[in-house]
Amino acid sequence: MNRPYFLGIDTSNYTTSAAKYEPESSTVCHRRKLLPVQEGELGLRQSDALFHHVRQLPEVLGSLMEGEGERPLAVCVSDRPRSLPDSYMPCFLAGKTVGQAVAQVNGIPCYTTSHQNGHLAAALLSAGRMDLAEKPFLAFHVSGGTFEVLLVAPDREVFAPKILAGTRDISAGQLIDRVGQLLGLGFPAGPRVEELALRGRWEKKHIPAFQGRDCCLSGMENKARQLLEAGTSPEDLCRFVLGHISAVLCRMAAEALEEQGDLPLVFSGGVMSNSILREDLSRRFRCAFASPELSADNAAGVALIGSLLYARKKGEG
């Protein structure tokens, strides 16, 4: 007999994702498929991302729901990047439309949340820190499109993140992918850059650039190009870039803790699956990470948020 579950859908600018969360066992089953990016490109236009999500959602949902004999208790979809009034990206319309249709056909609720809140929920779930859903904590969201330090408080939408600091130019994920492009590693380049960096050496030769509490990462792309032209090996170059990102993260984490007090520290987002960054941060701070599997874009956190909102609405009723 199937146990009650909640269906989550997330259609970011990189990945089509769907997940089932079973509250009785606190387990999640998820499926995802990267959006196709042409060789030499570093991403997709929103119109193309929306088109590919529409094509891929039936496959992703079909593989997740294969053999499923019961309908979910509710559906939850990410319909915007952040929990802000002006936060919007067309690619999320694909998941929202399909989620609303599934809910209407099955006569069940359809909740919405933000892509960022989904990352936070996935981090808490996979790190075994669901207790933080009811208390303030500090979080980093570090991915291909986002680099933010957040003060997260409980809210009627489960989380209410407030941006404390971020990047003034490109994200850490963009830096990694651009260095990967210099090296001909393909997109996304994160796993290959990490593989090379684990065989490389790093001596601190470049001081991170900041404007106030915000970091500036675009200069590192130029520095990486200069080092490559000067004969630096791909292994040492990748280690250098990740060492720089690590130094930035450590400084921003230390400043956030000094300003906000000794709050729990959580790291989420695809870049934080990197073993070098996780090891560096773990040596400096008491912190929790999303599992590598749930660091990248996924719908697991979205499904979990659906279960929390369902329980809250049921309690109010």
C-alpha cells in the first residue's frame, strides 16, 4: 500500500525537476533532467528554457509517477526565483501550469513557493536539520545564477529570507562555468572543474575583491585567463579558482556571524556540492550542507514545503 505523499515541481533555468515527499518516513524520491545547452554556450534564453521544460516535464513526471496508484495529498510548485514581490522568470511558468493542472484534475490543493525556498528546504531535509524550519538561521545560496547570504526566519510561506550580502557582478557558478569554458570542459563545468582541482595545487596569490559586504568575482575570470596564457596547468588553475571562491565564502560567513550572532549556518545551491569548498568551510565553521545530491536544482525541497503548508492549512481549518 502506498503511503501519503506530496508532489513537488521545479522548472529552473537549468533543470526540469519533480519529487515525491512522504512525511510518514521523511523520505523523498526525485527525478530531474538538465535542459539541453548547445556546445560553447553558458546557458539558455528564457524562451528556450520554457520550451524545453514543456517538452521534458511529461518524461520527468512520468518516470517519477510510474506505477503510482494513489494521488498526492497536494502539489507544490516553485513559481518564482525568490520570495519577493518583483521576483519573476518565465521558465517557472511551465511547472506552475502543469502543477495547477495536476491539482485541478485530482481535486487537491496546489501551493506555490520560491525556487530559493526550495533550495533551503532541501538543505535542511538532507542535513537532518528540519528543526531550523521553526527558528532563524543564516544561509548561503550559491549556484549558477545566485550568490547570496541570507538571514532566514520562519514565515507563513515557511521561510522568509532577507538578503544580507551577495555578489556585485557574476555568481560563483558563473565563474566556474566560464573557467570551464576557457578549458573546454563543457556546460555545466562544476564536476569537471572539481575533478581537475583535486589534482591541483593552490598557493594564495590573489586577495578577494569586495565592495562593502558584497563580493566581486568577475575579476577572477580575467585572472584565470591570464594564468592559463602564462602556462598554468588546468589542474592548478581550477584549484586556484576554487580556493578563491572558498576565501570569499569564508570571509562572508565570518562577517555574517559577527553581525547576526552565533546563528546556525546552512549552505545550499549547486556550487555547494563541491567537496573542496565543503571541506574548507567545515574546518572554519560549524555548518550544515545540503547533500551533494540535493545541492543542485531539485524539487525535493518544494515537495517538502508542500507538506508543511498542507499541515499548516489543515491545522488552521
